[in-house]
Amino acid sequence: MDMALKTARVALVGNPNSGKTALFNALTGAHQKVANYAGVTVERKEGLIRAASGRTMSVLDLPGTYSLRARSPDEEVTRDAVLGRLAGETPPDVVVCVADATNLRLVLRLILELRAVGRPMVLALNMYDIAQRQGLRIDLETLSAELGVPIITTVATRKRGIEDLIAAVEAKVEAAAVEGENRWSSPDSAALRHAAREAERIMKACVRPPERPDTLTGKIDSVLLHPVAGMAILFVLLFVMFQAVFSWAAPLMDGIEGAIGWIGGLVAALIPDQGGGGLIQSLIVDGIISGVGSVLVFLPQILILFLFIIALEDFGYMARAAFLMDKIMGGAGLHGRAFIPLLSSFACAIPGIMAARVIDSRRDRLTTILVAPLMTCSARIPVYTLIIAAFIPSRTVWGVVNLQGLVMFGLYAAGIVSALIVSLLIRKVFWRGAVEPFMMELPTYRLPDPKSVAFNLWLRAKIFINRAGRIILPLVILLWVLATFPYPPENATLPAIDYSFAGMIGRALEPIFAPIGFNWQMVIALIPGMAAREVAVAALGTTYAIADAENATGLLASTLSAQWSLATALSFLAWYIFAPQCVATLGVVKRETNSTKWTWIMIGYMFGLAYLASFVTYHVAVALGGG
């Protein structure tokens, strides 16, 4: 290989909310992969770019940090990667420090620390368009001279300055810049004061504030951060989000279900149903297509949920929502920073648990991890949707509110309230003391970029579809085998599944769950649901022998409404609010806490809470006539 075109390693470093990940997406596009760093569960995002010269560059998106003086696992990874001492990672050839141009003071201390490390560096001054609109005047030439690094202005969401940034990075590589001496050491209080004075001096020399201060942000914050109006707006936003999950997704779900039915019918017509062909047809149509399709049909609801979360985060509202919730969460024994991990858990508990690494205190981080699975993740949506559709009529109440959406909102609220109660009990039982004070930088308001939002939704859809292929497909095949074999005897009078392995397992476990109103078919659905909650829908379809792929979801809902009582349905929903039905989540808890004890404590309290809630719900509903 020509050494002049050797592959370069580039590390992106920056504060949280600096637009670093948006810049990473603009640089790498779809050419990226996500994994974990060796030995830890910190997410590792790497992508490839090709410069105009043909050189390939490997770009690493490091976790956000305010300083190399690491206080959390995420920040430790960033520090060690920059210093070249992260196990299994090659030191970067060039460091790109991503700075929010509207809040340069915040990042200057990090830039000074990175300069002390001695690696070749480029400063990407991101969100430069917003800084210009606000009237900030930044003397780029003087700033570059003060810091001793080239500066490229960028607008990552619109891909402005990307080519210039790539060229500047390549220039550093081509210069074969010899690394300077690493003069960095963990700063003491005197060094921190000196860095603050130096940052202030540079700000005065290079940045002039706008002649007219930005009053729009203040006016918006006066409403969104108001203790009464702000909380009301947050509540309304969450309510609208859950209404949308139910109402907006319906036409798309009908379309997907119709397409799955058409594919199932086409495959059934191509495979004979006589002899061995009948068994193959059953496996493909009734097992694979119907099983996986019954989960994929809920993709629109999951994407609508992500649409709200991504758009609100890009707008700058999420940090403000965390600020609003700090007092409530502090009263329940949770750190204010726990709001973002818990909100992320609405999509999936795994990234929510991993996001708890931003909390410095170990006990606050551990409390957040233990309650994060109580948030209603997207994998619960298929189960909730099925049961609600079967037992809750689709009608409007109070003139504007969809009753099914209202019930869905209630299930989400139950998870939130239970998380607050459990966190308070954890603090009372395991440790006492005040929660650490909450400090968070409020990002500048900016309109979400449609292309960036669409790209992130596409990534989420790809993850969900990959999950359907890697996890759900093998499970539905296993379920089909358990529900099909052995064949019933010739003189059988019961449904075929009663004689299968699935029927045997379900009936063996049924006495344990009978007090909470579960029958053996429901017990069967819980077993594969431990690997992925949403598989319970396919499992119920298999155990109730729903074979019509085109109308599978509707037929299953009708079957459940005919065979379950309302008390049983409510008990099943209560179980799914609390039970830790996800092995992957339990594995992440074990790795994040590095403790088998805390993992078993979480498993024990969640299963115990699920059984108790289902027991109370079932018997109260029966007493009220729902049995």
C-alpha cells in the first residue's frame, strides 16, 4: 500500500449536545457500525469516509465529555482513547474536537486539555449558522492562533463544511505531524482555576457577544421551564405522543398486515399441502411468515414513538424536560440526570440502562439501572396493542380522546409511577443520604433537520428488523416445533396443540399461574417472551392455532376476547408492566453493575411485583364483575 495514502484513524471528541453525533452521521452516512468497546458496555460507533484523494479514514465517535478528568465510564473511554491507552484500540492519528459555536466557553477547557495531549487536532466549530443568527462574532483567525489548531466551521445537519473538514484532517495526516509531548495529567483545583482563567481570556480576545442579546430563547424558556405551565406542556406532549402511537399508526399497520397476508397466500399457493409439502407449508406460512409478521406489523408504532423522542431531543427540549423533572425525581430518590436514561428506556431498556453511565454517583447510577426496565419499552407495545384491541372498544371519550390510546397512556403512567415508588424504596432500604445536585447544560433551541430525523428513524427501523431476523425468527420456528409435535392420536378430540410439547409444558406450569388468572396458553407465551417481549404475540397466535396470516392479528384479538375474561386480560397487562421479560436486558444489567447480586435483586423484585400486581388486579376485577 502507498504510505502516502495510508488509512487514518480519526477520533471525534466533544461536549454533549455539541452536534458531534450529527457530524459523525454527516461524515460517514450509512457506512457505520455499532458495537461495544472491549471489556465494557460503552457503545462504540465507527464509520468510514473516503477523502477526495482516495484515502480511507476510520472515524470513531467517542462518548461526549466536558473534560478528560473522567467521572463516569463513558468519559473514561473517551479519555483512554485520546491518550492511546484503551485496550484493543489503535491511538488516533488526528483528534477532531467538535464544539458548539453558540457555547464556545463551555468547550474551551476541553480543547486546552486535548492540546496538552499533543496529538494532531482540528477544531470543528459546529452549529455556526445558529451562532451567526444570534449575532455572535467569532474571530476565527485569532482563535486559531490562540489554540494552535486549524478551525473549520460546520453545520452538520445540513452537511455544510464537511468537505473542508475532511480536507483539514487529511492535511494533518499528510503532514505526518509528529505528536508533541503528552503534557496532560489529571488537573487539580489549581490547574482547573488556571484553565478557567485561560478560557475566559481567549473568549474575551476572540468572541464578541451579540449587540442585541438573544431574547427568543429566554421567552421560550420562561414558558417551557415554568413550574406549572412547563409541567402541563410536558404532560400534554407525552399524552399526545402516546395517542399518536395508537392513532397515526393504524393505516400503516393495516397495510403491513395486508402485505404479510399476501406473501403468506403466495407462498402457500407455491408449496403443495400434500405429504411432506404440507409440513413445510405449515412451517413457512403458519410459523415463519405469520410469526415474524405478527411482530413486524407493530413497526409503525415503534417508529412514531422514536419520531417524537428524536425530534424533541434535536429541538433541545429533552434537557429542559430533565430540568423540569429534577424536583419530582429527586423526591423519589433519583438523580435529575436519570430522566434521559429513563426516557430512553421507553424505546428500549438496554440503551436506557447504558445511558445511566452519565450519572457520576455509583449509587444514583445503580438506582436508575434497577428501575429503568419498569419504563414501558417499545417491545411491550405489540402486547399492549393486542390486548387493548381485544378488550377495549375503539371509541372517543370526552369528544376528542381515543379510549384505546387513553388506556395505553395509563399503562405507560403505571410504569412511570411504579419506577418512582421503587426508586424511593431502594434509597430507603439500601442507602440513605441526599441526592447529588443536578447540573446540565441547556442546549440552544434549533429546528430538527428532517433528513437527520429520517436517517435516525431508518437506523431504528433497521435495528428492529434485524432483531426480528436474529432473535424472533429462531424463536417462532422453535415455537412452531413445540406446538406441532408430537402429532395428536388418530382419535383425538381436543385441538392438536393440546397433545404437543407446548401443551405439555404449559399444563405443567399452569398451577403456578392459575391464582393470577393465567391459562396454559398464556404460560407458553411467557416462556419465549423472556428472550423478546414482543414474541408473546406470535406465541399466542401459535398456541391458539391462528393460521390465517392475512388476518392474524384481528383473528387473534377476536379469539382472546372470546376465550379470556376481562379480569384475565387486565392481569396479563399488569404482569407485562412489571415482569423482567427480556434476557438481553438482564445481561446488560449484569455487565453495567458488574454484580450478580444486584441483577438477582432486580429479577426478584420485578417478578415478585408482577405476580402481586397480577394477583390483585385479577381478583379485584373478578370481584367487580369482570371475571
